[in-house]
Amino acid sequence: GLSNPFRGLLKLGSLERRGAMGIWKEFSCELSPLELRLFLDHEDRICVESYSLLRYSLLRCESLALTHSDGRFELVFLGKKLYLRAPSRDEAEDWLDRIREALQKCRPQLEEEEWETLECAEDGGEGQPVQSDSAALLQYSDVPGNSLDWTSAHEPELDAIKEAVLYMDVDKTWVPFIFSLSLETLKCFKVRSNDKILSNSYGIETIQDILPDTSLGGPAFFKVITSKAVLKLQAENAAEAASWRELVRGVLMSYLESAEEALTLGGTLDGHSQVVLKNIVKENGFLLQYLVAIPMEKGLDLQSFICAGCSRQIGFSFAKPKLCAFSGLYYCDSCHRDEETVIPSRLIHNWDLTKRGVCRQALKFLTQIRNQPLIDLKLVNESLYDHVERMRRIHRSREQLKLLGDYLIMCRSGALKELSKRLDHRHYLLECPHKYSVADLRQIADGVFETFLQSLLQFASHHVYSCDLCTQRGFICQICNSSDIIFPFEFDTTTR
């Protein structure tokens, strides 16, 4: 009988958000009664999300404050600060007022006491207590008692942030497991003959949320929602359950920040690219962080001798492990078939053009994003232009092509349409000289990208020199006043 909490929006507008690298990026923001959503595209408002990457639940907002007179303010969600900047102080204060309004409306409704006092008949006879529906939901047929064994005599995993015994609902029966949380996985172990045996492993990228679930019996119960299953768990007490929820959320936010930075390094993408990336992130989101960062090999022991792709046991006594040069993780021979490719991060940081073996998952990921201009070399490693002669020439050609594109875009002759065919869907080459796709990096390694650029420059410059409309948009030197027409893309003879 409650009204729809998502009906209507409280505020729409544009805000800048500061990322982990300190870079401010503009987003279209949407404040609803329960959520603050951030979008890259203002018109289509296509949400760029990786398991709620840029969606913030107001129920988890701990504090909010104006931090600077220029319009900067911050929101705190479970210890994580969200830094935002409005165009002015007045606009920032209006956002804060609207968010406070939303908090006041949604919290009293959801913070009411879930346990109700049950009243019995005064005579203590046959009258039965009247129980509310919410209290009835808290009854669970197989809730374990206080006699459960919470001790563990096993050494925790080397990479464990937290490791403890939790009881999990398996077909309406509570079964003890040892859960181990690291920065990359949530592992579940069975105990047999005093040995820890890995039962399941959930990558952090597959975890969507972790929530309390008092309907199972009390505050010590919670559930972990993954992309494949919902794990219903019980901790020893309410404080232990709260500790698990806080740590899992912290690890999840750390992962999402890494993925988000890799995702937005390429700058603002068009709507189609956003849709493509959103679908890719849901499947292989954790691989985004390795696109521009050279991976660190962690070793088989930190993977618990489990294949990173299919959870098959690998090692000296099992299947032969194979190292993926893209992610630094180990895979079995079924998930890694020695297919080779240039590693983008090694090219842009070390100018390493060597092809290395990658797993099937990484190869599929690189194939999916091969045409997306995700890598902004100015942000990732601008010094590459200074140290590599080939990249200096390519950067020079890219700047010339951008200036030539400005002429063809304004020309009514239809030359831009012909240039678009030659660009082969790489229209970003006319917009920013620093953006590169994986396909561009592969062609640079093969030595054909520079030739491709020269053919585009030759076509575009020939048109400008021979077109009456483009020629009239040329310049004359304002120092010598020579009648020769000069253009800004003539780097050899013209200084701007």
C-alpha cells in the first residue's frame, strides 16, 4: 500500500565528479527519492554502470557538506567520499537541500522498528498473541541455535583480509563453511578431515551487493548477491555480520573505482560506445583495469592453485598453469591456448611491441573493445611522444588531421563523407589527437598505422588546396602580408 518511491525526480542537472586520479569529469546527474545517478551522456542518459558503478543509494548516505565556495561539495557513503562540483555555490547548496529533503522522506519510513511488541490476553488463557506480517517473516524453519561451532583451527589464506566460519543456507539446511575475503575474491571452503577444501570462489567483479536479511532470523543474518547466485549467510553475532558487510563493500568499492578509472580514461564516449562498454563490463569488468596498467604477477599460491577462468585446479600435481600476459593471472590449458597479441599497457608504458600469450577471456575482451577509443595517451603516458620517434611522427600527423578535419567539416562539397569512408569508422581521429583504440595500437606495432594516417592527410590536404570554399578559409601572414595563402596544418612552413 506504499506509494512508489521512484515516482518522479527531485532534481536534474550537470555536476563534475572527481575521480581517484584527481581528474574532474562532467556527468549528467539525476536525483530520485532513493538514488543519485550519474550519467555520461546528457541526452540519452545512458547509465554507465558496472554493478551500480555510478549509482549511489541515499539509504547509505552518512553525511553531506559544502566544502568550498566555488561549488564543491561531498557526500559520504559508508565511509567512501564522493567529491562533486556544481557550477556555483548556490547550485551546490540547492543540490544539498534536495538531497536532505530526499533523506528526510525515505529514512523515517525505512528506519521504523522491525520487531513489534506482542500483546497477550490479560487472563493468560487461550488468547494468542497478534503478530504483525513483518514479524511473521522473521520466522525461519531451520534457524540454527546458539550451540553452533564458530571456531576454526586453520591458518587463514595469505591474501585474506578477513576469514571466519559462516553458516550458509544449503537447501534449507544451515551448513558451516570457512569464508575468506581478499581484494580479488570471496572464497568458500569446506572442512573435511581437518583440511580446507575450496568449494567455490566468487570474483569481486561478480558481487553486486551485500545486505542484511533479518527475515532469516535476526541481525546476524545477511546475504551476498552475486551475478550467479544469492548466498544466505549467518555470522556468529550482529557485530560480526556488520563487519563482513562493511569489508565486502569496501573491497567492492575499491574494485569499482579501479574499473571506473580504466573505463573513463578515454574521456567522454558517444552513446553507442557507452552501450558496448556497459555490456562488456558486466561480463569482463575486472579486465578493464589491465588495459592501461601493466599487471603484476601474483603467483599460483594467491590464486589457491585455481584457474582464474573456470576454477579448475592447476599446479604441479594437476593441470599445467599458463600465465596470461594481459592480466598476470594463471589459467588452465583449456582457458589459455597460447594465442598471442600485443599487450596495450606494455606498448604505451614501455614501447614493448612483443606479442605475448593471453588467455581466451582476455583475447575476447580485447576483440570486443578493439575499435573503442578508450586510451587517452595524454592522460596515461604523454612522455611516449618524447621518447619514441615513431609516436612523435604519429602525434604530429594526428594533429594535422584534426586541423584538416575542421576544414572538411565546414565544407559543403561532401568531402567529409568521402573522408569518413576512408576513416573506417574512426571519427575520433578528427576530434582528439591523443585517443587510441586497441586496433590502433596493434597497427602501430605492425607499422601500418603511420601509412594509414599519411593516406588520410594526402586526401584531405589535396581537397583543401583545390577547393574554392576551403581556400577562402585560409590565412595570410600578418607580419609580411604576403599574398600566399597559409594554413594551420602546414607545420613545415607555418607557425601558429
